[in-house]
Amino acid sequence: MTEDPLRRPHVFHPGSSTPPLLLLHGTGGDEHDLLVLRQHLAPDAPVLSPRGTVSENGMARFFRRLREGVFDEDDLRLRADELAAFLTAAEQKYDVAAGSWLAVGFSNGANMASALLLRHPEALAGAVLLAAMVPFAADEPRDHALAGKRVLIVNGDSDPMATPEQTSRLGEQLRRRDADVELLQFSGGHSIDAGLLPRIRKFVEGD
């Protein structure tokens, strides 16, 4: 008997506006960590926030890594497939239009959002990637799989992991598949800059 994808811990809050938000936490977080972002970005939107199912020394993550900054790409592909199945089940249970999610991910969650976009373009409408790195080392094919999907990458200029080089390369990987990519850099490290939340809200609203 196939395991129910919705068994993974998650929080869902219904809402009336669009797009629905998919919140993906960073290493050591959980399904409650990013819920506060709803009030800043889209207070009336439906929100789905799952917990990562991988444990690293007791810290929840969305996929394994071999060491800091080096991803287990085979596991990342597997976990992206699992998350796509979770979203399909959640859409049916919570009456959310298929593929309408705007992912908002931080760090490990942002990397999962990028992987989900690249591996399952049908699963997301777009993404806000906070402190994001390149998910897959190999260059993406040139195609139109992400045409019409909007992506905002928000990275600090002194982030030791999501470096400016990583930021540039991630943007290029997504553009190779025809995503509409915007880069928003701030003075800081591996964090979320609260001062940029109004600008990110405009992006979420489509401005």
C-alpha cells in the first residue's frame, strides 16, 4: 500500500487571494518557521508549509548534503519528486488549483524550491528564493519549461554560501529554461533582510 504523501508534518491555512504560498524552511526549522512571512507578503493568501523529512544531527532539512555547501544531488532529486507528490495531494485535499503555488523558501528550503522548479516545472507558478544556491551542478538544458514563471532571488552580497557567483549561476540556470528571473541583492549575509519584505510583497502581488 502506497504511503499517503500528506502524512508529512505540515500546516495549511486557507485564504481568499492568489497566489497560494508554499513556505519552505531552512535547515533546523520546521513547518511553523516561515508562517510569519504570510502577514508581510500575502496576508489573505492560502499558505501551505511542510516540514523537511530529512534529519541532519536532529535538524530538519528537505534533502541531504554531503557536507556544507555540497548537496547529495541524488537525494535532492528524490526529495523533489516526493514534494511534488505531496503538493498534488495537498491541492486535492485543500482545493488549491494545480501548479498555482508560489514557493517562498529560505536557504535549504530555497534550494528545494529551485530543484522543484527545475525537476517539476508543472508544480509551481514561481518562487521567491531567499539565500539560495545552485541546486544541481550540471547546466540545465535550454528549453521553455519555465516560460511564464517568475522567480525572485534575494541573496546577501556577503553570504558565505549563497555567494554572488552562486546567485549569478542560479539565475542563469533558471533563464536557460526561460524563467523570468529578477535578482535582488542586499548588504548582508545568510539571512532574510526584513527591510526588503515590502519589495518582495510587490513581487508576490505581481508588480
